[in-house]
Amino acid sequence: MNKLSGSTIFILLFFTLKGFGGNPLRLPTAIKTFGSPPSYTKDTSKKSTTVDTTKKAADDTADDDDDNLRSYAMGLTYGSDQSFHGIHSGKQLPYLEPNFTYTAPSGFYTLLSFQDILIKKGGLDAMDINPGWDITLADNTTLNFNISHYTFRKGTPATIKSDLSNEVATYIDQWVGETEGKFTVAYDYYKQTDSLKTPGDIMLTPDLAHTFTIKFSGKSSLSIIPEADIDFGTRNAYSQYESAVDTAAVYKEVRKNGKLVRQYTPPNNTSFGTVDYNFILTLDLKIGHFEFQPAFTHNKSLYNPTTNGVSVAPTTPLNSLTIALVYTIDHHCKK
């Protein structure tokens, strides 16, 4: 049975990939995305070489308010399909993903999300808990540390159940004008069992995005965000997939004491190189506390291992659509 196709349930990053520095909108998605920038509207007056002391005092007060902001975000995401480091299922895996994020003034946050694969019955299939910490290094630079832990419903079919157990990641994120750059280092840890012991993967991911904003009023805007990322790392995810669908890739028959016995051979692909890339176009409509965010993603594997001339995993380009609706409550804490 196709076991790793269920690893498409979560990416994350990116990453699981979460939103950028201090941003309460951290949508768990099947493809790593930038999410929403901390502020779509930049205060260009701060770029002036002439210091307006009245304006500076107001800016300092606003910054203090941001430092004392506590937020709660509730969201629902629909995805038309999903992939994991360029590998995807032989059939579509559309899903619904309710999620909740709490962000503290210190920059600590916790994201909790659930996923329901829509092609089968039986309710929720997976849960992801993702605590992390955003550390502000400068006005435009954030350092992040986070960990994701995945659990799956007992009895979930192998075509959905993932072997991705945990992901530890750190990234640095920097804004220059409306352009945002991010570099992530992540380690994917796969579940270890008696029959399957695949080493984990280390991933290096540079990301680049630019935000074009149309502002309608003080509390509503439309942002258009083209972005791209590329993964460099080890390719054990492909070995995990191959061993799940092809028993012969894991067990070899060898002769011991004149008898043929099945010997377990741990799958391993620690070769380092390009893994996959994503092109993403996001529209983000913000109206008050609500945010509506459709995004189109083109994902393509850059690694295509073969056995006897046949690809060991489905790595054809994948186009998918996600639609997210989020409601955020901000609370200013007393100093």
C-alpha cells in the first residue's frame, strides 16, 4: 500500500512552514507558504532622514503596543491536493483543516490543527501541535525556533497515514521594503518501527516573496503575494516512500545455514542535493478581524530516483489550490 502519500498530510514546513515574524496568522498548509506578512502597509514616513519627534513618539507608542499584543486566531483551510518534498499520491487528497493559534506578547506561539481527508469516511485523520518562538533581532528581522509533532488516528489507512513524526526547524526572516527573504533549516524525523527504520531528512530552504498591497480603508486591504522556495537536503523521504510500497526494497532474501531467510535492509538515501521547488501566488483579502486567503501552488520534484528505469515515487508536477478563512482577536496587555 502507498504509505508515504499520507506524509502529504503535512509539510511544514516548513514546515511545516508558519507565518512570518510575530504574525498571528500561521496557517498549516500542505505546501510551505509565506502566509501573511506582519504588516501589509509599511509606514514610509519612517524612511525620511528628517526626524519628526512627534511622529517618532507615536511610532514608539505603536511599537510598544505591538510588543504587548496577545492574539488568538481561528481558521479553516481547504486544500485541493497536497505533496511532501515533491512526492504526491497517485490520487487527489483534498482536505479540510481547522486550526487555532495563540500568540503571546513574548513571541511564543502555539498552533493546533486537525486534518480531515475528504475522500474517505471516519472523521479527523491527523493532528499537528506546533509550538514556537519568534525573537525580534531588528525592526525588520526575526529569528524563529519551532517544533511540530504529528499524531494520526488509529486505523487510518496506509494511503493516508504518515510516517512523519516530528519536525524541528529554525529560520531567519527579513523584510527589505515590501520584499521578504527567509532561510529555514529543518530536520524531519520519521517514525521508527521494527519493519521500517528510515533515517530522517535535513532540509535547507531559501524563500523569497514580494507583497503588492491595495489599501481600501484603515482595516481592509488586498495583498497580492508571489513567492518561491526551493528545498535542498537529503532524500530519505523517497526511500520511505519506496519501502512502503515495495516490500522488496526493504527485505532481501539471503541464504543462512543453507536456508533462505528474509533480511531487513534499512532504506537510506542520504545523498544531498536539490529536492523540490514551489511557486506560489497568494491573494489576501483582509476586512477587520477576518482574513480570506486563496493561494495557488505549483510544486515540482527536482529528484527522480528510478529502479530498473521506473520512478520509485510519483514526482510529476502538482498544481493545487488552498482557501483559508481566519478570524483573529487581538488583545493589548497592560504593561
